[in-house]
Amino acid sequence: MMSDDMLSQDEIDALLRGSAEPEEDTEERMKINSNDYISPIEEDALGEIGNISFGSSATALSTLLNQKVEITTPKVTIINKNYLEEEFPHPYVAIQVQYTEGFSGVNLLVIKQSDASIIADLMLGGDGRNPSGELGEIQLSAVQEAMNQMMGSAATSMSTVFSKKVDISPPSIDLMYIPQGEGEENLPDQDLLVRVSFSLKIGDLIDSSIMQLLPLTFAKSLVDELMNGGATEEVAAAVAPSLDPPKGTSQQQKVNSGMDEELVRASHQQNSPQHLGVQGVHGETINVQPATFSHFEPTTLGQQETKNLHMLLDIPLQVTVELGRTNRSVRDILELSSGSIIELDKLAGEPVDILVNSQLMAKGEVVVIDENFGVRITDIVSQSDRIKKLK
């Protein structure tokens, strides 16, 4: 006869079954295999799109924050929207962008709330060392502006890649803390999402990650247009010659998949510096000869060259207007005080110098526009003079 305080064997078995079910369910959740939904070629293509887009975004963010920004090669995975609590256990900031031209879809940019606090502090003039733990309206607006610049730069890069105009709506920002149900309403309305995760480094302040969340159907449509639509030949060649592996038996599909991966690696090798004695895809030795460059005369750019030139149009340059210069000894500098006057090497009314990345590019005269100083360009330095200054 059993005591009332003791459990029967049936009750023990029931408890064991009950404790095993959550573990089994957790394992089932984590068994999502990306290759079940996207092929290795599609995965490479999405990584290449993200790599090009966020490469220019890093430049824009670096200019805004006045910090060195590094974004590494992305990692592409598939996640289930129903189990985001395991994927995003910490508080995050989500920036939603809707494509208004060129594509029809939504792009969600996700960063940790702690990283967003540092970015907000830098945007508001701080040093990012002691950011506020709370993200108020001002901090969120600062992060929103930073992400707006990043996504705008990414859209410009995508316009070049896909050879068509790509435009986005102003981004909306919200806090996302899935365990407490915050921000779930802003997630794309699909069960399966593609996560493109980048390693993000900002100076010595942030060493974390930044993620893109795309609906699976939208991600596949991007790949399809990249490979079969109006993408530039250079980018299309860098990812793969085709989207899907040929049909056949399971063994044939494995072989073809391996061949596709070799083609992708080979295409990347073609775009990277080669060395003498490099082994080719099939094991043969490739002898690479040093390139010999001739003198190039000015000529009219073709259509393809013009497209390539457009990729440089969004590179930020520092423009400086120099009123004048002078040389002073250390004694003179130490004797400076409030009210001291320093005489420059320019006469009153003489044109000021306009420098681009510390190189003289033009001359102009100072004007006042609505109580702000401006410069009216009066003379452009000739191409030959600019080249002489570079030597």
C-alpha cells in the first residue's frame, strides 16, 4: 500500500513524458535547415546582395558617427516567425523599410537596444562611452536618422546592381522585445523569414551584429531578378550561373550542388587577386602574367562604363573652404589670448580656396545666405593643374 505522499509509477511516467515534451519541441524548432527552403546558389546570391548594400551603408554610417565602421560578410539563415522568442531573447530596435519603387516588399533592420543606445549617443554629440540605458523619443529619432541614411545608401547600391531605380519609404522605428510581446506587429506577415546577419564593429564601442529580416518570398524574388532580370553582369557572374540545381536523382543533386559551389568559388576567385601557380577548379595550374598598362587618352565612356562610374557617385568627400594660412612660432602661439588677431596670407576680397579631400579644386568668393556663410564658385582648377598637385 502506497503512502499519500508518494507518487505512483504511472504518475512518475506521466511527469517524465511531460518534461520531455518541451525539450523535444525545442529541438524540433531548431531543426530548420536553410537548404530546405533556399538553394546554396540562392543563399550566395542573398549574401552578395547584402554584402554590396551594406558595404555602402557602412560608409554612410561611418561619416555620420565619425567612427570607423566595419560590416563583415553576411550569414544567411531561415528562421520561423512562430519561434522568434528563441532567436531574439534580448531587447532589440527594429527599423522597418517599405520599398516604394523597383521592388514590392518590406525589409526589417534589427539591432540590439544597447547598440542603438551607443549610436544614438554618437549621433547626439556624445562619445558613446556612457550612453543612456533608456531610449527616449530623441534617442529613437537619432537612431532612425542613422538607419535612414544607411538604408538610403543601400537602396542606391541596389539601383546600380539591378540596373533600375530603387526607392524606399521613410523608415519607421520601434522597440522589439519578443518575450514580452513588444514589436511583434511590425514583423513581416509570413511564417518563414530570411535572416541576413552581419558582424558590426563601430570603433572600439560596438562589436556586435546587425540583421536584416526579409519575407522568404520577397528574398527569393530578389534572387530571381538578380539572376534572370536586369542585374549587372559583374554581380550576376559573381554569384552563380543558374538558380536551381538540375533535376535528377538525390545522388545527382548532391553532385550538382557540389559543382555549383565550385563554380561560385571559382567566380569569386576571378574577382580576387591571382598569384602565379594558382590551382584551377579542375586542378590544372593557371599561370597568371603581370598586367601591362598603356597610356590612356581621354575618351568617351560607353554605357557599361557609365554604369560603373555611377557606383562612385555616393562616396562621401570632405569639402573645406580655406580663408587663408600663416606660419607662427611656438612663442607666438603661446601668447595668443582672447581678442588676439592673426594676419593671414590673403588680401581682403581675394578669392578663397575650396579643397576637396585636402586637394585644391576651385576658388570662390564668400557670400551670406540667410545669415549663413556660403561660397560662390568663381573658378575651377584645370584638370592638368589638379594632376600636377597629385604628383
